Amino acid sequence: MLQKIIRRALATVVVLIGVSIIAFLLVRLAPGDPAKLMLPDTATEETIQAMREKMGTDKPLFIQYLTYMKNVLKGDLGTSYHYNRSCSQLIFSRLPSTAKLAGFGMLLSLCFSIPLGMIAGIKKGSFIDTLSMFFAMIGQSMSHVWLGLMLILIFAVNLKWLPSMGTGTFKHMIMPAIVIGFQFSALATRMVRSGMIDVLQEDYITATRAKGISKFKVYTKYAFKNALLPVVTVVGSQVGAMMSGSMVIETVFSWPGIGSLTTQAIYNRDYQLIQSILLISATIFVVCNLLVDILYTFIDPRISFN
């Protein structure tokens, strides 16, 4: 087991190197001179060239990348050109806000989708099953922007129950958490339902019922555990995506997290900050997926990963 975890961790390192290369090239292939964007329109060519030297963009791309990765290995993500602050400070000051929002959104979605999916799977063909499938279809096709604006219009503008933007209190977190978890909730509902339907047709479930075990125990202890496996995979990827920051949701609700910081960095063409955010986001994503792979073996010992 330990050897397999080490191999997967090494594969994760390779993925992160690939991500760093892609992030480095993408932000530099965009049109425009970042040195000119950092300076006023009246800047002279000498001033622009001095800014290029300060930013390191006057050197070949290969040298720029090696310099960046050498600093990353030392724990230095560089300095934001726009904010004139350490990228590490900027990112990790925003990370707790994104983590809090992602955690609450995931909790809300699981608390809703798991019971609904279980009941829909047990009561296949019933009204609640139809309702759950309708919810899954709507949830996976609905735009985050549209849902966020509708919630703001209803609960902030008309009813005045919740604040429309910002952070500070629990009420500020309710609407963005609902939006960030809504699509996942629809997906998890469908997956739990499908898993329960498949598991309930297995022979061992019929055997447990024949032994006189209560339906509640059959559904919760025996069926749900095996129906949970596909959901665990999706949870891992979704947690990684949420923790990486949702630019649209955080921008709509002015939530001070990684997503809104990414939007600002792209708008300001802050190369150093953009590639650092992408690297940290990718690290969070692949680590979450690695932890899910490990968790799989505890949920079902028959499963091993290569």
C-alpha cells in the first residue's frame, strides 16, 4: 500500500510540473506587453525596458521558467507586480475564505442530495423519484450566474433576508454556498439514486432481507455503503474544484477568495500571480484526488489503486 501511495505521489509531481509549464506558457502567449500595462501611457521606452528587466520578461522563456521553478522549490512564489506583495501572502490570505465557502457548499449539497438520492433509489418510479430526476436535470444544466442573480434578486433585493455580497457573517455565506453546491448536489442525487437501484438488485441484499433484517438497516448499512463509492470519487474532484476557487460565483457575490483574486490577476495581467494561483489550485486538486483514491481502499478493501 505504501509503495502504491508513493508511486501515485510521484505521478502527482509529474502532473504539477506539466501544469506549471502550461500555466507559464499560457499567460505569456496572451497578446500585449505586461511591462506597458504596469506603467502609465506616458512612460518612456527606457522606463518600459527597466520594468521588463525588473519583471524578468526580457529574458528567454526557458530562462524565465527555470528561474520561476527554482524559486518555487525554495518556497518563493514570487511577487505580484500589481499588488507589490508576495504571491504566497495574497493566495494564502484568500484561501481560508474559499475553503470556508467550499466546505459549507459541499455540506449543504451532501445533506440534501444523499437522502434524496437514497429515497429515489428505494422508491424507484414513484413521484419523489421523478422529482429527484427533474431536479438533477435542472441542476446540471442551470448556469451559476443565472442562479446567483436570481437568488440575489429574490432574497436580497425583494425579501431583504440576506446580504447580496461581501463576507463577515453567516448570512453572507448562504447564497454563494447554495450556488457553489447546487450543480454538485444534482449530480450526487443522480449518482446515489443509480447506485442504490443497482445495489438493491444484488443477491446479498436479497439474502439480508431473507434473514429478517430490518429494511432501514439493509438500506443504510449494506446498500448505501456500496452505493457511496461513485459519489466519493465525485466529491474528491468537486472539493478540489471548489477549493481551487470558482471565479464566477466569487465574482458575482464579491466573495474575497481565490476565484475573485484570479479574476483580478487576469484583468491586471499579473503574470506572476496568475501562474502561482494556477499552481496552487492544481496542487489542491490533485491532492484531493489522491486522498480520494486512498479513501477508496478504506471504504471497500477489495479496491486497490495502481
